[in-house]
Amino acid sequence: MGVTIAGYKTETGDQSWPPVLQISHISKTFGGVRALNDVDLTIERGEIHGLVGENGSGKSTLIKILAGYHSADHDRGQLFVNGQPVKLPLHPGKFRRLGMSFVHQDLGLVPSLTVLENLLVAELSASGGWYISWSLERDRARKLFEEFGVQIDPIAKVADLRPTDRARFAIVRALKEIRSTRLGEKSGGGLLILDEPTVYLPAAGKRQLYDLMREITSRGASVLFVSHDLDEIKDITHRVTVLRNGFVQGTVVTEETTDDKVINMIIGHQIDTLTVQHTDLQNKPADIYISGLSGGLLNNITIGIHKGEVLGLTGLAGFGFEDVPYFVFGARKPLSGSLEIDCQHYDLMTMTPSRAVKAGISLLPADRQNDGSVGSLTVSDNVMLQVIDRYFEGLRIRWKKMMTDARALLDKFDVRPREPGMAYNALSGGNQQKVLFAKWLQIKPRLLFLHEPTQGVDIGARVEIFRVIRHACDTDTAVVCVSTDHEVLSTVCDRVIVFGRRNTLRELVGVDITKDRIIEQCYAMAE
């Protein structure tokens, strides 16, 4: 029997339960700037509660206060966990004793260790024990995974897991941590705080995570789910709270609201729309050919691409379309395949990233943090990486000139803040992506691959990225957008190729390039 609260019904619970988490009048100031201003937030037992807002809205600051990383301002701020007052500020790590656990975008796993070692590392460091019965712990881990329908081998290395399984494991591990606390047991499962754990997952992987969240809340736990993706917020949450410029704009029941209302709350106005005049390319010969591409899930695929167009590649997971950019760029080795671009032929079996760049090919990978950038380096280092040789003068680098040019690029691509000397990983997701666009488009590529170009990017930044993509086409760059975000494809693409079973392809053009039509063809091609 669920509980009806403020117009929605949770998966489970008893109305006598107090809120799992209640925040009142929380503020935070950095150097005279208010990052949070009198924030209130309530999460009920058995609820999946969304938290949304643009980059810089205060989401991360609020999460870090709960984690004990930041202290709230000493004013009227109050925190209640399961109805009991908790003294602020929280000390780092105290959240576990309060029955809370966090899963961040990077998941916090150690890839070189096994699943079981990752599962036990936190409690072993806390207990200081010296003896482990590995066979007993393996059995416990298997039972835990079976409870939530997660099929993972406890002795497998985390590095060998699929991204979806890594995320599911991180969530189950977090749930195990809070179950072991007194308050976690008392609340029926505690509170999981998930800070964009789905950013680098394909659509099918996200659905598996949604199922896991629903299973968790059906057993009494609650979830605070931070995301930029309004579709997943709509799919998975009971209620959603919106932050803008440090203020709570309101909390709404998800099934009773609309996307337009939430967008208005997030950015304060109706979002600009980008109208694309799709070009009719059906009777025009292609300028670039990928021919006979085989490898992974692909077998003898041939695709023609026109200069100045945006070509979308999509399909259901397991049909190989996501492998195309990595095979062509030389990041992975295909079994066969060739590329013809401007009457020059390239054997893709011998292609390397450095050769691809010299051939005028660029790639923005889906995992920008691990595959597309160096987070510990500065913004200028990342944005100028492909043209660093321009600034050598003998054995010296003209740093001043490079910084001036880097700042000009940040201005052109509206990267905020425009500080070339700051660390790249200190930027928001949308601004990180704009840095990578600046990095590649300054060399004027002939062929630009984009793999999930808007994932982890807030609503405002998405429109800016759409404009950057279309501007690249105006300079005769051929853009290939590989994505499972069908709304993105319907917005920016001139053609969309849907990959289906047995390496069949179907092309959509003109009026067929709509979100609903693309989704329909993805499933039709899977039959």
C-alpha cells in the first residue's frame, strides 16, 4: 500500500513516517556571492525526488553541504533526518551515520579492484578488521545482487564491467552502506543521493537503472535524483524541485506538470528554439564515403556523407551505430573498411587518431572526461592542444599569445567563466563540451563526429551547442551526430540513418525527421 503525498503516490510506506530528509532555510555564500539562498527541500519515504537546474543554479553546492564538503552559512538553516534534528555543519562522512549515501557521476569505484573488493573497501577501512572470509563475502554479495535483480560476478574486475553494470553496482553498494547504519535501518532503507549517475549510459542502460531505483524505493528507501535530462526526470520521479540562481523556484508533482513549466522555472523564460531548414540531399552525390566497414557489431556497412550536412546515426543498443566514429577516427581497429574524403583514400585498418586529425577528421567522444580531455590541465591547455605547435618559438612557447588566443576562443564559443587558466574539470558539463567544440572547430575539420554531444548538458547550453553544430555546417564541415537522444537528432539533422537488425539501414529525410518517427523506426528496424 503506497502513501499519497501532495498529489502523488509513493511506492511504499506508512503515513506515520516523518520525511526522510527535510532542509529548511539553508544558505551558502562564497566570497560575497550567495550560491544558495534560503533553500527548503523535503523528501518523503519511498519517494524518488528530482533536483534540476542550470549549471551554477546551486545543485552541487546543496549536495556538497549534505556530504559535509561545504558548511552552510550560520543563520537559520535547519536539517532534519527521519524527523530528528541534526546539528549543522555536517562533518565529512557523517552522512553515512545518518543513513545517507551518495553516487556521483564518476561513481567512485576503483577500476583495478574486483567488484567484491569495491563492495567491502569502505566497511573494512571503518572496522579495521584483519581477517576476511572471502567465500562468505562472495555469497553475501551474490544474495545482495540477486535481491535487486543485478547480475554481476563478485570476482570480476570493475574495469571489465559494462558502464551500465558499473552504475547499477555503485547504487547497490551505496544502498548496502546505508542499510548497515542504525538510521538507515530505522528509515526502512535510508536516502540515496544520485548525482547524475546516468550521464554516460545508453538509453537501455538508463532504463535498467530506473528499474533498480523503483525496486529500491519499493523496499522503503528514498532517492534524491539530480539530473539535467528532463525526459528521465519525467520518467522516474514522483516530484521535482527546481533551483535557479540559488533560489528554490518551486516543487511540483511530476505527472501533473509539463516540460514547458519546468523549463520556465529552470531558466526564467521560454527557451529559444532552433528552427532548422532541412536540406534535400536525396539526389545529390555524397562527398565523403565510409565503405565496407566491419568490426564489432558492424558488417560491411557503407555510408555516404555530404559536406555541410548534419547526418544522424541512431538505433537500439546492440546494433553497432555507436562504433562508427571510433573506427573511422582510429580509436578502435575495425576488421575492414575504407574512407574516401576529397578524393583521398584511407585504409581504416591502419587509421590512427593522429592520421585522422591530419586527414581533417575530428571526434568529440561521449565520455568527454576520460576520452576527450585532460581534466587536471587548464582550459587553455585543453582548447589549444591540437594547435600547440603554432606557439613554439625555438624551444620556447609563446604563452602570452596562446592565452590571448585561448581567451578569444572562449569568448567566441561563450564558455563561462572565460578563464583560460582555470582547471578544465572545474567547468560545468555544458561549458566543458563547448571547450571541446572550440578545440576541434578551430582547425576547420572536413569531417566532425559527435557522440552524444548534449549528454550531461543543461537546457540552455543545449541550444547553444545546436547553433555551434549548424555553424560548423555553414563552413562546409560534414557533421555526423551519433546519438540515442532522438530529440537532438530531430532538431539538428538533415538526414538520419537508423541501424537495425542484421546490419540493415534505413534513411529518414525531410518531414520524416521527427522524434516520434525516429523512435518508431528504431523499434521497427529491431524486428
